[in-house]
Amino acid sequence: MATNYGSDTICITDTPLIDLQISDPQQVIGQRVARRLQTPRGGLAAIGDDPNFGLDIRQYTLARMNPAQISQAASQISAECTKDEEVSAADVTLTFVNGGPMIVTIQLQSAAGPFTLTLSVSSLTTTLVFGG
């Protein structure tokens, strides 16, 4: 029996010019987790929502971090991903490119099967950073 993951708007911010609905489980879960990872902790508490929702990982992209801080950041990101009820596991890897920007790779495991969320710093745009 197939699991119904619902549908969502195919946009991280839910404010596209054209509302395109998606129903692919990996896209629905991935976009929901991506929103979670760009919302500051407690950012939704002001509207009466979960005060523990969110972890804005943009803070890590250009941060200088030692190995212990990198490990802690990976653990925090993994814990935030698994707060989603349809994510059973999240394997997070943070790597630096030539000693500079960081790439965050997230391998999610759900009932729909494994998939990867990756954003190279070269794909990072001001729209992704400030779009919302």
C-alpha cells in the first residue's frame, strides 16, 4: 500500500508567481525539510507555532569552524531534519571547498526511500538566502 505524503507548493518560500503543486514524496519531504533548515529557531513562535521549529543553516556557510564545531553543527542539522515526522534518519556531512565555503550534504531516509539534499555554495544565491 502506497503512503500518501500529500502535496505542497514547488517552492521553498511558497510564494511563486505560479502555484505548481507537487506530490512526489521525495520533493514534498525535501522541500519541507529545506524550509525547516532556513527558518531561525523559534521564528514561528511569534505566530503561535512550535517555538523549537527551525535551524537556519545559512549561518554555517562561511563560518570558521574547528572540527568539534563542525561535528556539533552536523549533529544539530541531523536532529532538526529528524524532527520531521516522515524522516527516519538524516546523515549530514559538512565539507569545505579549498578551505573556503562549506557544502552541506544531507542524506535523508524516509518510508519513500533515501534521497540527498545538497546545495553547493556556487548555487547559493541571494534569493535563497534572503528570499522570505
